[in-house]
Amino acid sequence: MAFDLDMIQRVYATLGKRVEAARQAVGKPLTLSEKILYSHLFSGETTQAFERGKAYVDFAPDRVAMQDATAQMALLQFMQAGRPKVAVPSTVHCDHLIQAEVGAVEDLDIAKNKNKEVYDFLASVSDKYGIGFWKPGGGIIHQVVLENYAFPGGMMIGTDSHTPMAGGLGMIAIGVGGADACDVMAGLAWELKMPKLIGVKLTGKLSGWSSAKDVILRVAGILTVKGGTGCIVEYFGEGAETLSAAGKGTICNMGAEIGATTSIFGYDDKMGDYLRATSRSEIADAAQAVKADLRADDEVYADPASYYDQLIEINLTELEPHINGPFTPDLAWPLSNFAKAIRENNWPAKLEVGLIGSCTNSSYEDMTRSASVAAQATAKHLKTKAEFTVTPGSELVRFTAERDGLLTTFEEIGGVVLANACGPCIGQWARHMDDPTRKNSIITSFNRNFAKRNDGNASTHAFVASPEIVTAFAIAGDLTFNPITDTLTNENGEQVKLDEPQGIEQPLKGYAVDDAGYQAPAEDGSGVQVIVSPTSDRLQLLAPFAPWEGTDLNGLKLLIKAKGKCTTDHISMAGPWLKYRGHLDNISNNMLIGAVNFYNEKTNSVKNQLTGEYGEVPAVQRAYKAAGVGSIVVGDENYGEGSSREHAAMEPRFLGVRAILVRSFARIHETNLKKQGMLALTFANPADYDKIQEDDVIDIDGLTEFAPGRPLEIVLHHADGTTDEFAVNHTYNEGQIEWFKAGAALNIIRMKQNA
């Protein structure tokens, strides 16, 4: 069925007129991204052009999606806004809290019991406020959105960094924090700096072992984890039109790993095929009628260098399979060079686990390509030499794959089919391992591979590849194996070679499902009670953050000077901490426990300036809070990269950290800090990072004249009595400064709603 068809038809009804107004305002042909952005202005038709990378713009997204871990805090915030119902179509998806341990049935049953309190809260709050609810087992948010809600030319936000997967169906879909979602659900404008545009022209056609996954693995190697920051990546070219909608979704999903605001493809026949296969023929027909406005203008495709801020060209015919990692998703190795890299870097060549699925690669097409490799293991008398797990992306995919025998094919080679959930991709994996400190290798078809990300073990070397490459490696058990050139010894002692994978984009007998997992909200939720126990350790009602006191901030203690990569996983870990996502006080006990302290090279060990002793980061910060002392966190480049996790901003705010000062920020995290009333500052001179000393007491001056474009001043009071002063920059506009003054953006929403 097509959800929210009336809303989609309204978007298409105004699309042409709004695009033409934008074309006149900009004064030149438009890219696809510009068409969608300008057609979703909160103010309606535009009369002005907005400068890319400079102008803050108010948008009106068509819908909001939330996964269960982030939805808890987003909806706890929404409850404070005072609205009886969400202003735009919104959904909650229960996919993050299911731990992979035994298998799909057992793991799902355990999760339902363990997380009953949270699921009941999410179901009831969804029921009350008109939000669609996807039950545990229904599937991973991004695959479910692609199958049910994504539509060409639309705009959505989601409380997960991989929301951009909907770009595979031509939608601008952007990962945000819960406060942003709260704004949109409350009917307010959503603010975003007008993105720059990176064009990726695809020529040729994939063949053999190469897949859509290899496109984004290659792009990640080119742009690095921050090369897409502040940009939309727009794919086009004849090569783009050869990729399935699911393949396009994979590419857009993993665009989060290059820091991109989002990624997108123009509408084509492959998208229409997918919409029809997933029972949305009405949307396919409607999109076809406005197809010209769901692609860039012809002049853009004819001369792309004149319309994009950066242009990349990739020939799919020449593209090799890639493997990225370890420890970072942008360390890209062509398959032909991977064995050499393994040997030269002394990475463990023995593969212990291969994992396929996740939100990135769990479509029916992915399953068929992997199953075609798995079937060969049985036919050619090979056995897997590594553990092998399979995570379907949705109940629709799982049920159909089971009907068509794909899951049996995986089980025949020893594969374990896990629940339709995030599982090992986000650290929800009870890995069975003899020694967690032992160096070891795993390979996944997931999207991220930061240290400790999948299994909590810093010694695990995690690599990322396509599902079919992962399956081949699991059969070989050796990361120096090349399935294109090498043979394997089967159980009969014969040398056998794996054939190229074969895939099917859409199931020949169509999709099928008994219960997709969807629960519609009440028509009238006014009588629904949302119950949060005051003694719960999983859920906690929020109290508003205090407003700014109206003065400069003096006497701040340095909490930690983080060294090197500090992602949201370092700031607020997932895994076992996911159960506290609805309880701000309890989850704050993981604040920055993964960050490396510059001064002792340790994690979760910082100096308490009140006692002179070292302690755990949250404990030291709680001591400062109890003493009424503010503090500051100092970080390195691209601070806060990774997940959209707003807890990484809410925890320091809750515990009394007043400012985060870094060399540079990842986009979502910087916005989350601003939303929560924090100061997000960057060194005007990155070398000033080196001036910060462990015992510093720090002042932030200039706040009484806080204004857009006006730097603030940092004064360091060193323990030896000397001082250092330097300027720090910020990107606050006037509205964001009001968030800071009010104590949080949510405080302003509540005041407006109650006015």
C-alpha cells in the first residue's frame, strides 16, 4: 500500500511551479538537489537564491522517521512541546534494541521481554500523537522507509545518520538529532545551511564481482570521512541508470561515512520498477508525470563542472570490488591490492566472522547475489571456514527470501539468520570469543567499522565490503583470498573456483509477507495515557535546561582534551548503553568514556582539578557539577563524526559542560550541540589546540556581545600563573544564538506553544 498518498500528490502538484520560481531566482539551470531544496522552503515559492555553504535556510520536510534508540529522547522532548498531534507524517521503527546472540526467533523474544517497558512507551506515545509504529522484528528503519515511505522529489529527516538511504528513491533525506525532529513534528521550520553540491558522474556498467557497494567504497576513499561535510552528493550519468533502486540506496546510505549532508539519484525507470514491486504503482505513475522535475536540468548533465562545486567521475565498467578498513570506513583497498595490504600491515589474515545484511545491504537483490555464492559452496563441496551471519533488512525481505529458499541456502553452509534488526552493525552483538584482547579480523557488509563499533573489542579489525565479497571471504576464511583469481581446496581435495555472483533485483514471484510489523496510531489519541514510571532506570521525563545567565563564562575547568578521532561512538557509546537511551541521567555515565585523553593516552581517565586525582570522565564531570563548576571539552578534527546520536550533545549539557572547543566539527553533532544550548566553538588557529594544558582554568569572553560572525575570546589561565589568549570561531546565526540564550531550542518551542 502507498502511505500518505495525499501528501505526496500535494508535493507533486506544486513541484513544477516552485522549481520554475527557483530557476528564475537562481538565474540558471538547476541540479536535482536544488529543485528539491527550493521546492521545500518553509516560506513557499522562492524569490531569492541562497548561497551554498553560507546561507541558513528554513525548510518544510514532508515526513519524519525515528528509530527506537533515538525516538525515546526525541519523543520525550516532543511531549514537552505541548502539541496534541504531530504536524507531518512520522514513524517509529524498533530496530536498535535487539541484540544478536543466538538467532532470529530467540533473540527477538528476548528483546521483547527485556525492552518491554521501552516498546510499550514508544507504542503508546506513537498512538497518542498520531505516529506510525513499526514493531520489533518489522525491520531496520532505512530498509522499511525505502520499501514504504521514500518517494522521488520528497524531503524527510530522520533521527539516524543513515537516513540518506532514501536518496536511492530520489528523495532528499537527512539525518538529524531528536531536537530537529521535534521541531518538524511540532510544525516549525527546520533550519539547514544551504549545502554545497558534489556531483558524481557514473559511466559504464557494473559486472562480475563489482556491485553498487563498491561505488561508495571508492567514493569514501576519494573524499575521506569528512570530504562530504556540508555537501549533498548527487549521482548521475548513464551508469547511474543501470543501478537498481536498492543499489542506489546502498550508495546513499553509506554517504554518511563521508560526512555528506545526504546523497541522491535522479528519478529513472529502476526507481519506477521498485515502487511498483513494493505496491506503490500510484506513486510511480505520479512521479513519471513530473519526471522532468525529478532530475537535474539537461544543461547540468551536459556541463556538470559548471553546476557542481566538485565533480568526480567513476567508470563502473572499470570499477574493482573494494574492501575498506580497518578502523575507518574511508581506507579503501581495491580487491587486487587487498591481500598485499593485509600482509604489509600485519593485519590478521585469518577471518573469524563474515556478516552480511544491515540497513546498508539487506535488500532482496543483496540476498540473491550472496545466496548465489553460498549455493556454490554447497555444490562445489566447500565449507565456510569463518562464522557467517545474515541480517535481513525487513520482514518483507526476510519472508520473501525464506519463501524463495535463500535463507535455507545460507543455513546449509552454516549461516545463522539473525533478527530483522541492526544487531552487530551497532554493537548489539553478544560475540562468542575466547579472548577479546586478541587481534582478530571480521568483515561485514555494514557501513561503519570504527574500533569497538561492532563487538566492543578494540583489537577487532573490522573491514567493510559488499555482501557477495563478504560471503566469499567467509567461505575461504582468509582475507588474502581473491575470489576473482584464486581457487579453494574443497573437502574432496580438489581445486575449485567461485563463479561470479548472480542477482535478481525484484523477486520473480513478487514480495510476500504475513505481518510486516506496522501498527497504525489511534484516530483520536487524546485519551491515550503515556506512562513513565518515576522509578524506571530506562525512561526518565525531561526537565528543561537552564537558560544562559547573561554573562561571560569564567573559571571553567578542562574536562578532557581529546586526542585524534572522537566520534559519537567515543562520546556516547552504543552497545549495552542503548538500553538507557530514554534515561538521560543513566546514559550520561558513558559520556566520553571512549575518548583518548591527550595527556595520558588513556580512555576514561582524566584529572579532577578539585582533588588532583584521576578518575572516570563522567565521575569527574559530576564532581564539577556538584561543586557548581562549569567545564569545557577540547577536541581535534571532525569531532562528533558518525551517528546522529544527540545523546552525545545532551549528556555533556546535562552534566554541566558549557562548551565544546575543537579544530572542526561533523555537521550533525555541531547542530545537536547548538540545539541543546551548548557552545560549539572552533579554533580560529588550529595550532592553538596545542596551547591547552591539563590544569588550565578557562574563560570564554565576548558572550555579552554574542553575534553572528563575531569571534569569541578564550583566556587560558595556566597552573604556573601565565596566560594565553586567542580567538575562537562559531557558526551561530541569530536564531541559534537565541537557542543558546534560552538554554535550548526546545525551551523556545515550548514558550511559543504556550503563548
